[in-house]
Amino acid sequence: MVGNTSENQRYLHLVQACLDASMLLYTVSETAFKMYSEFLLAQDAMRKRAMSTLEGCVNLLKEKKKQ
């Protein structure tokens, strides 16, 4: 490949394209991880709220039953 600049340029472009694709895949995976983490946290918060509401309903029913 010594002296063949067009072939060298072709390989450099290929390497740059691979690096660009790698960076895009990394960025997408980081974004997906962040979004899924936020989803799990929101799901946990909703579950806690639902359990709290359910406990309130059970307590209300217990109060009504005592009367």
C-alpha cells in the first residue's frame, strides 16, 4: 500500500465510517439505558402509589366494618 494514496484514503474513510457507526451505537445504547431506567423508576413510583391507595381503601373498609 506504500505509494497508493487512493487506496489508503479509501481505508481511512472506511475506518472513519466504522468509528462513526460505533459512536452512534454507543449513544443509542446509553439513551436506551437512561430511558429504561427512568421507566423503571416511574413504574416503581406508580406501584408504590397504587399500594398506598389500596392500603387506604382496606383501612377504610375496616373502619366501616367496625361501625
